[in-house]
Amino acid sequence: MTASFWDMMKRPGTSSKAHSTASSSSAKIQKMAPGLRSDSPRSRSIDAQSTSTEATTSSSQSQPDDYRQTLSDVVVVGAGPAGLMLAYVPSSPPAWHIFAGRRADGNGSDNLVRFGIKTRLIDDRPDRTSTGRADGIQPKTIETLRQMRLAEPLLRKGVRVYDIAFWTSTALQSLHRTAREIHYPPVVDLLDPYILLVHQGMVEKIFQDDLKERGVHVQRNTAFVEFEHTPQKVRPLQITCKDAVDHTRRTYGARYLVGCDGAHSQVRRCLPDARPIGSSRDAIWGVLDGVLETDFPDIWSKVVVHSEELGSILMIPRERNMTRLYIELKSDTKESASREELTREYVMKRAQEIMLPYVLNWRSVDWFGRYQVGQRVANRFTDEERKVFIAGDASHTHSPKAAQGMNTSMHDTFNLAWKLNFAVRGLAKPSLLATYEQERKKIAEDLVNFDYEHANAFAAGDPDALAANFAKNVAFISGYGVNYEYNVLNIPNKGHGIGALKPGYLLPPAKVTRFVDSNPVDIQTDIPALGQFRIYFFCRDVYAAKPFLDAVCVAHQTMSSYVGRVTLAGNASYTIQPPLAAPHDQFVCPERYTPVSGIFTYALVTDMPRHEFELDDLPVTLRESRWTVYLDDCPDKDTRGQKCIDKWLDGLAENEVVVLNVRPDGYVGSHRRWDNGRRESGVAAVKWLDEYYDQFLCDL
């Protein structure tokens, strides 16, 4: 098998080994990208040495640092789930750290780290979240964490909620159950049809543990102050931060800045003309996490309780035998009460009153908080130059009761991370980064609109209205209904209908058998998220489709196609600045999924019986992509009892071939069906693929 760029991801050994690694890497650069010039945009994007224009540091620094240690590709402000997700996707130290036989310099964001982008992650807190805050992980987020190979610790420790119960009390009738519903009814096709409950700190921990394995850490007790745009520099952002302990200031140079620093974001305040738009309600809610002693029968279900006189409670089971209660503190129940007067004891008493005649006592309390309901969306998510971005609560806020905040925030940065990876490497056209605000601002607005209706129904205590609102928005709440409008990444199909696949939508879950080892797998999560696009070929008869497959695969391995030139440019970039390895990567085996290209994973799906063809019968590209050749032969294991070809494509004629482009974040980009597998159709597919990727990626 051809060596992939992932083969270079080795933990540093002795200095002699490091020296040999550097030498061999230089040779590979020449082999993989003969057209790479020292004056090209790509060589500037991955420079390891500072330029003369950046040779002076800010006079505000309290002590002389090694200048290179102040430079990053991306600075991320805020180490909550959004910031850590971003750091996880595209951030690692530059190649010279690896080639010199050293570990990382200690800064990074997890996604960016794995992609090989030098990232500095700062946070003004002394440590990660220890208790409380966000706590619900939706099905789509579970799928994303599966793709990142990080889901298992949370699935093992979290509580899974499959149902929701509704209780009410009036002046005439004591508290009683009025309904019980499935949390995620079968109308939504889900691999994980439940909400997973774990506190925010547990989510932060899985990212931080991965960062630690890669030799990087969060720069704590460091507050962002301001930034200055200096376009004449390679790293045009001069970012000033302040130490929270000794108050000294330091300035860092970066290409991009991302604010994941919460609802009161300082990065947003510094972003020209950016402001949150929306409103807050007068109502204040209390939140309690603790171990209960109660005779209430539905304590291990998600429960909505409404008292006409006293207000509402949302009850959610949590890890370690805990229960979270959201308790409404009606504005007329304690006149002119300030937040400080609404003590933990007062909130506990109100919960006990609402839950009567059931007994409610706390054996222990892990966390107490108060919040005011508000829905706001920032009017912009980036600056004019698209060098500064905001994400998560910095860009949108809403009530926490629908368990959307942490999920939406992480998907903000999951969307941004792979785009920044391509941009830093000089592989992205300006149109790619433009899609971040286009896509995620729409989702934030959709979320706030849903949350407004949800909060109104909750406050009114109308179980029918609440259930109707939930049913109407259940796909969106799960994450699978979150979709993007058409843009350069999401192209409508001009040909035949393609079944359940829609550009801008996620792949539905489907079961297939992996050819190489006969394992049944979930095709939408089997290929790990490595920041790469996926190109799937679907056919009934491998031999009838071979001329088509040959035409595409040969073109993609030469300079004759745009996609081929993107591969050469990408492989050169990853050779110079490779992803940063962790010991557990040897179990993920990323080299299986990028044997020929660091930018594209190639996959074949066929329902041809396994004994009727061999891997050696396939074109070289697919032969070397042996771990992503799939047999569509296990509908009995599917969530709907369907074959993948039937579910995704609404069937496939004997000689037809379908090509599907899937974005690095798992969304459908584009797809097309050809009537036959002849070479002429394959040549047309090469042109179609070139036109698609030419809209947002750079070649040599």
C-alpha cells in the first residue's frame, strides 16, 4: 500500500531518529509536490520561521519569550466545549516541532491539533468546568463524537433518556401524570434515539485528555483583551492577552482568532459592528444538580411538571445518581426579588412546593445556579476580512431547557475547524470561509425561533402545546434536522432524484458490511473525521462500472484533473506540516482512510455478492482504499430495515453509477447519477467533480 501522510505521525524518538525523519520528509515533499514553489501562497501558509516583518514583539511583554513561541496559526479564546472542539479539529504544532524530535510547545485546540495547525487555546479560568452548566448531548453530537472516536467514555458514564413524562397540578386537582411520550419517536431516523446526560466538565475532559496525549494543553488564567489587524504581516492579527494572576500583558501573532468566550464575549465586543440582537424575559429560573430522596415515580425519566399556582419544573436524570431540576421562579411569587435573594434554600423550597404531595429532599447538592431566559443572535459572526470569528454562546444565547446550547456550540466550531485547516494551509478559496457565517448564523436564528416557542409553551404549562412544539421540531432538536441552504458547498442535483440524500443535509444512518474484514458497520460513522472530504461511488455491478471508476481514479492521481492537483497540493502541505499523533491513534489507524490523498477518502458501495469480485479487480485508488469498500448486504441491521442503496439513493439500476461528495463535517455536498458505467460517463464525472471542488479549494 502506498504510504500516506498519516504514516509520518510518530511520537518523537531520539535526536538521530528525528534528524532522519526530517531528511526523509524533505524528500517526500519533492516527490509529492514537484510544483510547490517557495513563493507560493501555500508555502507561506505553512512557514515555520518568522518573517522579518514579524521580528519585533510588543513592548508590553513582561519578559522576553522565544519569538516563535508567540506565533500561532489560530488563537482560540475560551476552553469550553466549543473552543475545545475547535482546537481538537485543526490544531497542532508546526512540522518543525516534530522534525526536531520534540513534543508540542503546550498550546493547541483539539481538532486543529489533530489536523496539524499550530493553535493557541487560552482561557481565563484556572481549571475546566468541575460541576454543572450544560448537560445534554443530542443524537447528532453523539454521532460526531463517534466519528472523532471520542464517544465511548461519555456513552459509558452518561445517562440515556428515551422518554418524557408530563405532570400537572391545578387548584382542583393534585399533581398527576397527564402523558408519557417517546423522546425521539421513529419519525426521525436516528442511530442513537436518546439524549445522553453528562455534565459539561466531562465533555471538556475528553477533549483535554486527547490534547494532553498530543503534548498540548490549555493556557489557563489568561484573558483576551483586544486584537489589532496588521495586514502587512504573515500573521496579521496581534492579539493582546492579560494574565489573570499577575496582570502582565502578552501579545501573540496569529492568522486567525476565534472567540468561544461565552455570552459576554470580549472577542465579540472587539469585532467591528458586532452586537447581540434579541431580548430577555423577566422570569428567573433556578438550577439544582444533586442526589434526591423522593417518592416521585418518574425520577429516571425526563419530566415536565407544571403547577398553575407556583410555576414549572423540568426534571432530568443525571450521572452518579443525580437529578437536575430547572425551577421556574414566577415573577409574582416574590415581588421585586433580586437574583441574590433567590438563594439555594429558597429555590429548593419552591421545588418542594411544586412537587407536593410527593416528598422531595436533597441528600447532596453538586451545583446551584440561576439564569434569566433570553434569546439573542449576533448580527455578524466574522469580520470583513474573515480573520476573526465568534462561535457558541458568543454568537447566540437561549434558554437551556431544550439541551441545545452545548450541542449547537460544538457544531459551530466543528463547521469552522476544517475550513480553517484548509485556509491556513493555503488550500481554501475565500468562498470557503464565507460559508461559516452563511451556515451557522441561519442555524442560530432557527434555534432562537424554536427556543422562543418552546420557552413560551413551557412557561404557560400547556402540555399539549409543549408536546406539539417538540413534535414539530424533533428532527431539529436531535441535530439531524439541522440543514444548510445551497451555497458553494451544497449544490442542488440537476439530474435524477436521489432518494434521501439532500445537499446541505446529514447522511441518514445505514448499515453495510466492510469488505476487507466482513464487519457490519455504520457507513456514516465508519470513516473517522480527519478533516477530509469523502467521495463515494455506488454501483450494482463492479465490472460494468469499472471503465467509469478507472477514468475517475486515474484522473484523480494525475495533474490532468483539478481534484488531482488539489490532492498533490494537500499531500505536500501535510508532508511539511503533518497531523500531530497520539498513542491511541494506533487503534484508530487513520492511514487506512487516506492511503492516496490527505484531502479525499475514496469509498465504494455495491450490493454485488462478496464472492463475485476481489479487491484486485478494482482501480488502484480503490484497491488501496480497501478499508472503505463496502457491501450493501445487511438491511436487517438497519434502523429502517433498508439497504443503504435503497435508503440513500431510492434504488439503483443495474448499470447506473452514483457519485456522492460528503463534506468533512458529514453533510452532503453534491451527488449525481449516471446511466451507465462507460468510460465516457467517467470522464464526465471527472469534469463534474472538478467543477464542484474548484468553487472553494485551491490546487497547485
